[in-house]
Amino acid sequence: MTTPNKPWSRRLPEGTPGPRGWDTIVLGSGMGGMTCAAMLARLGQRVLVLEQHYVPGGFTHVFKRPGYHWDVGVHAVGEVTDRSLTGRLLAHLTGGRLQWRSLGPTYDEFDFPGGMHLEFPDNPQQFRDNLCTAFPDGAAAIDAYLQRVRDVAGAMKRYYLARMFPTRSGQLAEALFARPARQAFATTTADVLAQISNDERLRTVLCAQWAYHGSPPSRSSFAIQALVTKHFMYGGYYPVGGSGRIAAELLQTVADHGGWTRINADVAQILVEDGSAVGVRLTDGEEIRARRVVSAAGARTTVERLLPPEYTTRAWVASIRNLAPAPAHVCLYLGFKGDIRQAGAGPANRWFYNTWDHEADTWHIEHVPRDTIPGAPVLYCSFPSLKDPNHDPGPDVRHTGEVVTFVPWDRFAGWLGTRWQKRGGDYKEFKDALQASLLEQFLLKMPGLRGMVDHVELSTPLSTDHFVRPTRGSIYGLEPTPARFANPHLRPRSPIHNLFMAGSDVATVGVIGAMMGGVLAASSAEPRRALALLRGMSR
Ligand SMILES: Cc1cc2nc3c(=O)[nH]c(=O)nc-3n(C[C@H](O)[C@H](O)[C@H](O)COP(=O)(O)OP(=O)(O)OC[C@H]3O[C@@H](n4cnc5c(N)ncnc54)[C@H](O)[C@@H]3O)c2cc1C
């Protein structure tokens, strides 16, 4: 049952190891799991990746409708060129086959109330200049902010190195070598911005990208604010051919080294014997064994749903379970017929802010559909077909768009347990109302697109839960609060022998954050060989 030309299938192809022949099982094929699997494969291991969905890739997966396809969780990715270690490593892990295209000199455009328009460019000097032009009296504050970003992002490297050790020695290493990082991640973004400037509007602009990490300034650790700002200092990129290429290439590397990826492989439990992880049991009862298990399904998903019952009362499990998830989101997937460039669309993402209140986090839809639906505080809009040089608009000039905003999970939780696309009339009514409202809000911002809309579809936090299964439909896994960074147990090496955790939750949010979570897991599992590989990548 191998899918032709794809390095994954429901069942194992002939010639791959039997149920006892794997070195490592990686549970979950998101960016973290795929990176860990490809890296371990490159280090000589036979790796089996297990993915519950029928498409691999986690939030990097792609879905299709007639004439259109969309990425689920990839709009702009930084640090993928050969100027950064992550870019060089990703090229190595994909055999140089994964290519990236710049979004251009501007990767994000912001519109704020009152007509302020700001562009975030692909170099630090221009970034400073753009900010200073918008805030002529703010140069000193802007410089102080940029310096703080550089200092904190640099300091966090040692924090992540210390995270590769087991809990006790890791805490010691953190105290000895990562003290500046500890101070930085204990402070919120709001506190740092308050120290730097009294100008409310400048503060809002400086943290305007907080939707990339999912925690408003009063809750987010300044560490994540600094890491995201630094991440995009040299612009944003998009995978040539769409984000589905990421899974195709990373999982090809796994297959090229004797491993494989099984889709529709829903893990029910991690098997632990004598305190050591020895394999997994699927929901259909099949057991698969390996010398080591890496869970890349998310930290809370791992401890809440996948550990044997006797582990669920452990203190380390409780401490991870207590960490808050980032918010949930809705996404409007749009198909257009016509030249959307003429209507103002481009490769850069568009952010439409309806407020200067940088704490306004979610779309208040608590009373829909009884009351009038209010506007969302911010719309994040992206046009993937304009980012991809391989996109062929065809004779109908087809293009795609996406509109994202945060929503409260609790408004959807009542339908949890209902079946996808069969959730009942009340849900459909609610969802239709949201879809119509969001479409109208978007078209008011970009009216030139109105006549070109050919396909409209809304994903909700229940779609996210169905396809990727994060806690409470979270867009980014764990919320990047000071408590998350301080949590001593959130590290790739779990207290259970031979059980590791990969993905964004053990590093940071985003495609490259999750990739680093995979690198940390592979490096904790195979430290010597991983170090040699990474040394070869550094400059
Ligand atoms: C709307 C949206 C927009 C985004 N935009 C960007 C962006 O522009 N740039 C950027 O860098 N990042 C972006 N992100 C974030 C980025 O996509 C994620 O942070 C990253 O891909 C997460 O990777 P991960 O490996 O940590 O987890 P995931 O991608 O969540 O992978 C976890 C995997 O585990 C699987 N799984 C769970 N339970 C089981 C089980 N029991 N058995 C088997 N498999 C299981 C899931 O199906 C999933 O495939 C966006 C995310 C979203 C949702």
C-alpha cells in the first residue's frame, strides 16, 4: 500500500524492518518529529515515524480542494538561508532538495488605526530606519529595544544547550552558564517595553508580531519576543512548491536511510517497561517496539494522552500539564479567480490592526450568533500562491489567500467529540456566521478582491483538533510565558529512560523553532554523533 513516489504509506513497504527492528520510533510527523527522524537517520539509525493523520507534516501539511491548495501553518519562515546554522542544517537534512524563496524586501506589512502603514523589511538597518521614520522621537527607544533583542536572543543559546541535559544536571548547567537567559525569560515583554518607552503606539508596533508566538505582551516572556524579532531580521521565506515539500524531502531522507513513515498510525500509548520506553501501541492494538521512542506530538499531548496510567500522577507530568496552551485560531481559506496583485495582494503578509491595544488578543465571538458579531482585533492575511515561484495560475488565473485570527477555545469546546463535517445544525449555523463575518471584514480591508472570490472555507479550532490534535486546539502548542521557559521538565530528555520529546514545545514556536526541538531531541539521544554533525555545519 505504498503511495507511489511518496516516502510514506499506511502499511510498511516490503524490506523495512519487522516490529522489533527499529532503532527509534518518532511519534508525530510535524516539523519537530520529521527533523529529529531525518537527523537520526543521517546519524545511521533506522527510524519509524508514526502519524495519525492521512497526510504527514503536522502544521506543515497541505490540503486541497478542486483547483486550489493551501498550507496550514507556514506563511513566513526566517533563518533558512545558508547564513544561519538552521538553514545549513535543513539543507543537509533534505539533501539540498528543499528550496526557499524570499518574500521580497518586505515580508510583513502592517496597517494600524489612523492610517499608519509600516513595512518590516529583510535587513536590520532598514528595519531600524522604518521604525525611526514612523517614530521620529523614538530613535533612542528603538535602539535600546534592538540591542535588548540581540542580547537576549544571543543569551538563549546557552539556555537551550543546558536543556539537552537530564533535569538535575540541566538545572545546574542552566544556573552556571545561562544566567542572563534566565533573567531575560523571567521578564514579560510588556515589562521590557515599559522600561524602554512611554509611547504606547511605539510599544504596540514593537510587539505587533506577537501573533507569531501567540502570547500577548503582558503574558509573554521577553525571550520569545526577542527570538521572533531576531528570527525575521533577514526577512521571511517560503518553501518552493509549497509547505508540503518540507515533509516530502525530510521523510525522503528518513526512507533513504532505511526508515519509513506510516500515516493513519494513531498511537494510543507509549509502552514503558521497567522504567524504560520500549515502543508504542496503536489504537488498533498493534504494538511496535524500538530501542528508543521520541514523542513529537506536543508536550501536553504526550503527558496527558500517551503515557501509561501509572505515570500520570508524577510531579513532572503535573508540572507540564499545568502549562497554558497558546490560543486557538480560525482560518479563512480563500480561492480567487483573477489577478489579485492588482487588488493589492503580494508575497508579503498583511496585518490589519483595528486597535492600538496590544493586549486585545481574541475575536470576541462569545455571543455569536445571537448578537451582532464584532470585528476581530487583528486580521493576519497571506497569499500563498504569490509566494511560490512554482505556482501556475492557469487559464482561470487562480490564486489563494488565508486570513487568520485568534478565537476563544471555550466557544467551540461544546462540540468536541462530534464528527468532522457532521457536527450538527447549530454548529453549522455558528460557523457560517463566523465565515461570513470574517470574509466581510477581510474584503473591507482589501475591497479590490471582492469580485474575485471563488472559494471560501473556514477552519475552526475543532478542525485543528481533528487534524493535528494540540491541547485545546492551540495554534502553537504551549504559550511562551516565563513559566514555560522556567519549567525544569520541558526538555528533550524525559525522566523516563529512552523517552525523548521533540517539537516546538521543547524549543520555540514556528517551523524553525520546532525544527530546533527536533535537533535538540536527536542531539540528546545521540550526543556524540550529533555534535560532530553540528560542528560540521557551524562557521
Ligand atoms: C495557522 C498557523 C499559521 C502558522 N504560521 C507560521 C509561519 O508563518 N511561520 C512559522 O515558522 N510557523 C508558523 N506556524 C507554526 C508552525 O507551523 C508550528 O509551530 C510547527 O509546525 C509545529 O511543529 P511541531 O512539530 O512542534 O508540531 P505539530 O506540527 O503540531 O506536529 C505534531 C504531530 O503529531 C501528530 N500526532 C498527535 N498525536 C498523535 C498520535 N496519538 N499518534 C500519531 N501522531 C500524533 C499530529 O497529527 C501532528 O502531525 C503556524 C501555525 C499555524 C497553525
